[in-house]
Amino acid sequence: MSVDLSTYYLGLKLKNPLGVAACPPLTGNLDMLRRLEEAGASVAVLPSLFEEQIEHDELEFNRLFEYQSESFAEALTHFPVLQEYNTGPRDYLKHIEAAKQAVSIPIIGSLNGSSTGGWIRYARMIEEAGADALELNIYFVPTDSDMTSADVERRYIDLVAKVRQSVALPLAVKIGPNFTSLPNFAQHLVAAGADGLVLFNRYVEADIDLDTLQMKPDLILSNRHEARVPIRWIAILRDQLKSSLAATSGVHRMQGALKLLLAGADVTMMASVLLMKGPTMLTTILEEMHAWLEEHEYESVEQMKGSMSRGNCPDPSALERANYMKALTNYTMEHPAPPSP
Ligand SMILES: Cc1cc2nc3c(=O)[nH]c(=O)nc-3n(C[C@H](O)[C@H](O)[C@H](O)COP(=O)(O)O)c2cc1C
């Protein structure tokens, strides 16, 4: 029996539920993008274009423009420097066009920022460059004790609403897991115009260098146990949200991807495991997923998606506080290693 692995995400039909998350060494490189498609990826999120990159570029642009117009009067009619001036953001738009030519899977552009500044106009440019959808990664770290959780959430919601106004593209919003009431906040993001949520961004945590006594940000790749966080929240959110849901963080094996789909994800997005083991991991996971579905008599991914969401699972208390108490009090020294996603 052949199992239909296709799935819908942001209104796009994907050939299977394995996508590549935003990651420069993976989706920022055209050869790698082709290899990922060949290995089975159904969608790719391009690396983010950052608010800071755009703002920096703007400053440079203005500086050059002023220098040019002060130095050479006729430059205002020719703008030779400006024509040749190849900026980060402009390269980004070119990369979208090139990626669309290089592969036939949907290409999602990514903007990464936290304030509602002029940089948002790049959303429209990403649309015009031919992206199939836009992922907005909002990464804001509140450090001021005067800022309330409502202030933080308002910032996210305003940003989503502003980006929504400027594009007709399907819009996914990527957030971290640290919100006081994620179900309520998620509803507001969807009401502000998000067609999908990407759960969850991984924060790059700072570390302290004991030799130099410097605080240094350090990117550590994920491990497969981290999929537990999106599994829980996707299961809780699935029945309460009409939007698409993408899972990212800790998807390393077939088991983790399947659990996320059972919880209610429409697609799972990978980065770390592909960096560690290469694009062929996608082929392995797809084959194993197909075999599992066949063995468990599923006809399609659509059929099993969300069948273990909070509303559908036999014991929803496992997702809540009761499970926490049971897990702590039942733990023994002989406890077996936890089964991993
Ligand atoms: C090297 C690297 C670069 C990344 N760059 C971006 C990025 O530009 N934009 C973004 O939204 N996420 C970025 N991410 C986060 C990934 O898209 C992904 O959501 C995260 O790593 C969790 O997935 P994983 O557990 O499979 O790694 C990056 C991750 C890695 C490891």
C-alpha cells in the first residue's frame, strides 16, 4: 500500500511533511538547496534577513549617497556607485530569485526583527522577488523590569499586523516558547494576520568565558529531546487555532517528526540534524516514516495529523500539571533512560 505523505502548510501543498528550517549553510547555498530537494525536502525556509542588516545597509546607503551627491554634481543623474552598490539585503532578494530557479519546492523568505521600523518594507520586496511565503522570526529579549508581558506581546502583535498589511503572501510567525499564556497569545498573533505559527525558535544563549570574563553568545546545535517542547505546545494549540503549525527544534529522527505530526503539526522543519548528518537524513526519515504509517495502516499524513492533539489524546492531563507531579514523584535511581522523540 502506498501512503500519501503530502500535507498542507500555509495553503501550500507540500509533497511530504519534512522541510528545511532557515539556516545559512543549508538554505543559503544553492548547491545545498538542490541536494536537500533531491534528498526529499518538501519546502525550504531561506536564512533570515535581519532588521539590523537592513538598518545598517540603509545607513551605508545614505552615507554613500551623501558623499556621491556632494562630490560630483552629475552623480545625481547617473548614480554609478548606487547602481553597483551590492548590499546584503539586495543580495538576499537575488538569492530568492536564484533559489526559485534552482529548485521546484516552495521557497519561504525569512525576515528577522523585533521593532516596527522601515525595515518591514522588505516583506513586500521578498514577495516581489518571488517567494512563496514569508516567515517572520520575532526575537525580542525583554531586559527592562518596567516592561510587562502585555507590552512584550503587544510589540509582537503590532509587528505581525504591520507586516500583514504590506504583503498578500502567506505569513508564518516564528516565536520562542517563553510566553506567559501561549494559547491566548497565539490567538492574538493569528487575529493580527499570521496564517501559521512556527514553534519554536531556539534562542542563542549567552555563556560566560571564565578566562576572559566576557559574556559570549554561543550557538549550540539542538538534540532530539528538545522536540518535547513543541510536541507539548502543538498538542495544546492544535484544536484552538485555525492557523497552520510548523514544528522546529529537535526534529532529528523519524520518531520526533511523527510525534509532532500526531500532536498536530502540519510540517516539521529541520536544521541541526542536517548540519550534523547531511541532507540524506531527509531520505532516511522519509523512508522510515512511510514504513511506520504503512505498518500502522494510515493512508495519509493528513489522516494522522493532530490525532494526538490535546482534544484527541486519551489522557490530556499528561500535557498538564498532573503529569509533572507524577513524573517527579515516580522517578527512581533505577529509572530507565527516557524514551526520546
Ligand atoms: C547555524 C544556524 C543558523 C540559523 N539561522 C537562522 C536564521 O537565519 N533564521 C531563523 O529564523 N532561524 C535560524 N536558525 C534556527 C533554525 O531555523 C531552527 O529553527 C532551529 O535551529 C531549530 O531547529 P533544529 O533543532 O532542527 O536545529 C538557525 C539555526 C542554525 C543551527
